[in-house]
Amino acid sequence: MRIDPRTGKRYRMTERKDLDMTRKFLDRRILLGALGAIALLPSLAAAPAQAMTATEKAQVREVSNFFNSFRTLQGSFTQISPRGRVSTGRFYIAKPGRMRFEYTPPHPLVIVSDGTWVAIRNNAKDKVDYYPLSKTPLKMVLASRVDLLRDAKVQKVEQKDGLLVITLKAHDKSVPGQLQLIYDPQQKALRQWMVIDAQGRRTTISLSELQKDVELNARLFKVKRPGSGPKRRSKKQNFSAARR
């Protein structure tokens, strides 16, 4: 028998393996619930990508060009979870790699990427979880220069109701998850993105009120990196709504 340092409870070694697996599963669910774009759940068994036509390649390049048309981007978002729960908030992007999603209360989450780490703070539990940006699908669209044909596996290119739907997977097999980008070619703007988990459940983020190349305060993207000294979970230090 041993004692779990987190809970103080006694356990057998076989039980410890079950505890570790459960914690890993819960960590992944937290990340998916926080933001569809950075899901760490196993991806669907996607069919091999088919050879693209010249038209489809041009359409993928057009979406890449959208991401390359701004240095910073801010706007509002609406998230719909697989269970239909609706959350709203504001987002801020500063390339390369920096991002912030502030959910409207009472939703407790704030998500910040400083270009290296993605930190997810749960204000209700006063807890912060960290994930390497390089191990999330976000890295495909937060690069200083986005080239989806080069940096991702394009699984499918479709047109639905006048919108362009592109399904992507990362080349790196350690970055699970499928990312769908929904682009409006008439307005030349990204309307939605969607992440699909192993059970086919979809988390959708819809974007609105987009503003390009606005000046953003660097404090918006400040993250106290894991292992960088004593843990301090001050909301004011890393996760408060900084001045824009």
C-alpha cells in the first residue's frame, strides 16, 4: 500500500495506474471544453487525403492568405459545445503564436498562449493547466507565415451554402485532433472553426466583429511558465483583463 500525495488516500499499485489514466483523460476533457481549437482528444480515424485539384489548392491558399493578411486580430466569439452549451466572449490574436480567449462570466475560463505555452485558467477552481503550443492544432494557424498546404494535411475541401470548409490534420502524429476551418470567400473572412473528437462530437467556435491590425497590449498574452519559480496564481498577474 502507498499514499497518493494529491489526495492522502491509500492505494494499491494496480489502482495507481487507473488513477493516472483517469487524470490524463480528465485533463484532455478540460482542454476540449475550454476551446475547440486546442483539443487533445484522439482524432477520428480519418480517411487518407485525396489528391487535390488545382481549384481546391487555390481555395486552400486563399484561406492561408486570410491568416497572412493580419498581424493582430480581435473580435467576439460564440462557442457551442458537443452538448449544446453556448458560451460567448472576446478573443485576441497576435502572431506569431500569441492568443487570448476571455469567456463571459459566469464561464470561469481564460485561455492564454504566449507563443510557447497555452495556459488555461479556471477561475472557479483557482487552477491553471499548461500545454505546449507545439502540441496543439493551433500551431497551424498562429504561425508568423501560414501555409496550410505545407504545414498541414488537407483531408477535405468542400463548399457548403456558399462557404468553404477545409478539414485539416497536423503532420506531427503527436498532435491529435481534426480542425475544420469555415471560410466566407465573399467576405474574405474566417467565420468558424470546429474540432471533432474521437466520438464524432463537435465543438464549434463562431467569430464576429473582426478587427485586423489593432494595437494590443502585450500583457494580454503574459503567461507565468510552468517551472519558473514558486507557483503564484494571482489573477492580476497573468489572467486579468488587461488594458487593450
